[in-house]
Amino acid sequence: QRFPAGKFAVIDGISLDVEETFDAIYSCKVFQYFEYHDIETSLTNQYERLSQNGLIIHSFWIGDFIFEEGDMRAIYHNKEKLLELVNQEFEVLELEIYEEFEADDSIFLIAKKK
């Protein structure tokens, strides 16, 4: 409603099974559900779905453990491994480590298609 001229889509985070291309793809902690091989597949598919100078804008939990409580499960990913995957297809423009629940538990990045 705030951006009536904008085109938005809710799609599968791994396959990105759509025909359109996008100027940007955004997610907020969606990757907490993905193992590393799924993140790699997702990033490759994002690369394919982005326009020439397309951007990814994502936040991740960072760490080296899996949080489980009740029916909630969140994978905290290693920062270096995440950046290695991102850097295969993208150039990181901005990177910020921040606190959501605990000091330095989250990372926000903006990266441009190479």
C-alpha cells in the first residue's frame, strides 16, 4: 500500500520458482531454516532472478549452533561460511553485525550481483 508502483512477491526461499526478475530480494532471518547447501542453492537462484545490478538484502543469525525450544528451531550460521557463500555470486556493499537478543547474534548485509 505504501509503494503502489512497487512489485512484490512471496516465493519459496530456495527454489525461487518464478519467471520474473527483480531489482532486489529481501529476507529477514529466513535463512535460519536452511542448511548451508540450501543457502548456496538459494543464493545461486537469487542471482538468476535478479536484474543486472540487482541487490540482495538479508539478515541472518550468526554463530555455530542450533537453537531449539519447543517447536522453534533456528540455525545460527558461521559468519565466515555465510560470506564465503555470498561472495561466490555477489559483492558485499554493506555488512553490519548487531544485537537482536544477545551481543553480535545477527548480521545484516546488502550485496550486489557481480
